Amino acid sequence: MSTGLLQAQVFDTVNVFQTGDTLFCGVDTVVLDAGPGFVSYSWNTGETSKTIKISESGIYDVTASEPGGEIHEAECDVTIARIMQESDSLCYKDTIFLVVDENDLKYQWNTGNPDDTLYYLQASLRKSKTYEVHISDGKNNCIDSIRLDMYPRINVEFEQNQENKGCPGGDCKGQVRVYASGGTGNLDIEWDTPNVDPGDSSYAIGLCEGYIGVHIYDDSGCRFDTSYWVEVWEMPDIATTPDTTTYIQDPRVMFWFENLSEDSISLSNYFWILTSGISSNLPNPTFSFDAIGEHNVRFEYTTMNGCVDSNIIVITVASVELLVPNVITPNGDGANDTFIITIKPPEEENAGRAGGTGSGNYQPINDYYIGNEIVIFNRWGKKVYEATDYDNDWDGGNLAEGTYFYVLKCQGKLGEDIFKGAVTILR
């Protein structure tokens, strides 16, 4: 049994003239004996005594002389295999590597796992245990062992003070108490927060929602780490106006909210922050934006428990993107008979106000502009058509087939948009 190199020496003896090779487990020193009846001895270690002490594996030669001068030679291949660690006491779940100093033999540890056949073993201690390893060089076998003892385990329980809950991410009033027992000697408690009751370190106070870590130390140096989820008042499920897209030509949006948790968590106050310096405490305010881009609207509310939270709605104010055909076919078949200018609809999942339709199942210009003017020219620059508040009804008149050019001026809230292009008449 291995007792470590620093403890009392463990000896074993082998007669070199009787043994060619041998394997020792768990010994610190092996005595090699050349036997009596010789008048002189010469070892390959340089020693000249009848016996020598060795502590390392190797091949050892001896030459011995009889009184009549006859010479005898012997060679002994000695292997000493030891678990290098000393017996020790460890903490619960401590991990240690047990290593045999000879790594070219065959091994089997007593873990119950047939695959533990390496010269080392990773052990995670959950109780005191003796580890054994069976060692073989193919001809000789031996066993070494080591005893690992576990310090008393530290045990932890939690209690939350339900009378002092906090609010999510805001008013931090949560309290947690830890109960620790076991271990060795006195137990010290360390929290991952400076907010600890000065009179009782088992209490952490002033906690927001989330995990709080705690570390317990005992006099043997063992440590127990864990964490606890700090509860807070529940917040209601609030549904508000979804993110949406509107257009700068008529950028009005009506906002709304619904408390889906009204039966259990009511609101004591709420208001909308529509833009910088403008707010409303109406449940369904309507607001008109004055700039293209994304605008964050905040719905802020206070629960019956005094907790404050908010929802953010992103309103995208876009400029109209027109769809202008480049060909019309005024042949009376009901398709492309007139020069229809409409807007490009936004994506279906974010339709916004573009979901409305005009006659002919399209979005006419005046749905998004205050007014418009259109002029159409032929290739020589002569005006062939002109209209104010164009109603998508030009069919080319009596003009011949060919390419014509248009200038469309649209009046919006922030100014005038001008569109230019060409359209071909095919009859």
C-alpha cells in the first residue's frame, strides 16, 4: 500500500541470483541481495556490498566472486510502480489526479468502470474512499492503493423574505437568507453583493430580480458555491400598438394598449411619451409625426404594487415609393388600358396604413399626397397631356404608338416630390 515518499519507508527484498525480473507496487525501497558465500561483489551502481538499496526502476547487474576465484554474474530487471500522491483529506467534489509513476505497464482501477485502464485516474470525491490499481507487466502482478478522506460536507438552504419583494429592474427591495450547516468548524458567508445585513451576514438585502451568488467557507478551507433566483413582484402582460410603418404624406398614428393581466395585476397610472416634450395620458391618443425615419414611442405604466415598467413601439415614417408603369396598352382588354400610378406597398408583415385600396384595387396617389400635377410630352418636347390631381385615367387619347415623357409633381406635408420618366404606348 502506498504511503507516500515522505512517510515511513516500505521495503521489499529480492535475491538477484534467483529472480530475473520483478514488479513491486507501493514500496519505497527494494533491497537487492546477491546472497552469501562470496568474497567480493561489484554492482553496476558502483557499490561493493552484498546488498544494495534501490528506489528507482531499472536493470541492476552484480558480479560476485567465490573464494576459489570463480566468477558469477546476475542481472535483475526491477520495476517499482507507486501511486505518487499521499493519502489526504479533500473537500466535497474536489477533483484530484491519481498518477502511477510508471506509465508503460497495464492498469485497472477499482472504479467499476472497465475503461479506467490508464496510468492515471481523475477522481472527483463525493465520499471517503480507498482507490486501488491493479498493475501488471505481463508476467508479474501487484496492487497499490491510496485512501482519500472527505471533509464534512457543507449544506446550504435558502429562504426568501416574501414581505420585501422588489420590482423588476427597478426598486430593489428583495431579501434572501441562507442557512448553512455542516463543514468543519466555523462557517463564513460571502455574497456577490455589498448589500448585506450588518448584523447578520446570512441576510442579503436590497436585491433586484435575478440570480444572487453566495459562497460558504469552513475552517478546513473547503468552499461551497451556489446561487439563488431572487423573486420580485410579477409584472402584467401589456399589449401595445405594434411596430408599424406610416408615410410622411399623412403620418398620423393612433396608439392603444391592453392589460392582458387585468384580472390579477391592475395599473394605477399610465401615460404615453409620443416624442420629446409631448406626452398623453389618454388610452388611445393620435399623433402626427413630422420627420422621416424611426421614432420610439414609450408607453410607461405603474402597477398596483408601485412597480414601473414600459413598452417601446417603433414607428417608421417613410417616404412614398411610387410604382409608375413604363408601358400602357389601351386596347380595351381591361389590362394596362390607362396610365396607373400607385405606391409600392410595404412588406405584408408590416403593412401599416398602406393596406387601404382605391378604385381598381390599388393605392392612388392622393391617398398619400395632398395634391399632384402631371404633364406628358412627346419626343419633341410638345405637351400632349396635363392634369391636376391626376386620377389614373389617361389612356393616351388619340396619340400614336411611341415613347412619351412625363413629369409628376406631388405635394406632401414637408414639401414637393418630383418624379420623371418615360412611358410607351402600344396599341
